[in-house]
Amino acid sequence: MPTIAAPTQSTGINLRSSPEAKAMISRAAALMGTAVSGFVLQNADEAARCIGPDNDNLVLSQATFDAFIAACEDPSEPNEALRALMARR
């Protein structure tokens, strides 16, 4: 199991679990030869890295994609609301 590089800054994560879940996690951490916090962090990090990319793609129908490309290639003139928005600091 790869390890996470030591952070240059750290922040806390607080968790509550059932006694059964804690016991199972503690046993798994011991079997891996790591502390519970390291075990939880490593596995949560791996799960997050798998979930993120799976949700980073936008799937469009061909008609919607064609409309998007057409709008990019021939943008409409900005209206007053857009001008006002862009003028704000």
C-alpha cells in the first residue's frame, strides 16, 4: 500500500463510528502495521482519488455538444447584465 507524503501543514479530521467499526478498523490497521489514523487517512485518500476522476467528466448528447461548439465559435454580443457584471470589482 503506497503511503501519503508527510504534509507540510496539517489539519484535523474528527470521526465518530460504531464500536464494531472501530474494532474492525483497529484490527486492519494492526494487520497492516500502521496506526489507526494513518490507516484511515491512507484508505480515505485512495477512495477520494478514485471517486474524483469518475465525476470530473461531463457527458453531452451530440446535439448539445454541437450547440456548445456553435456558441463557442459564434458567441452572441454581451447584453447589459453581462456588461454590468463584468464592470463590478
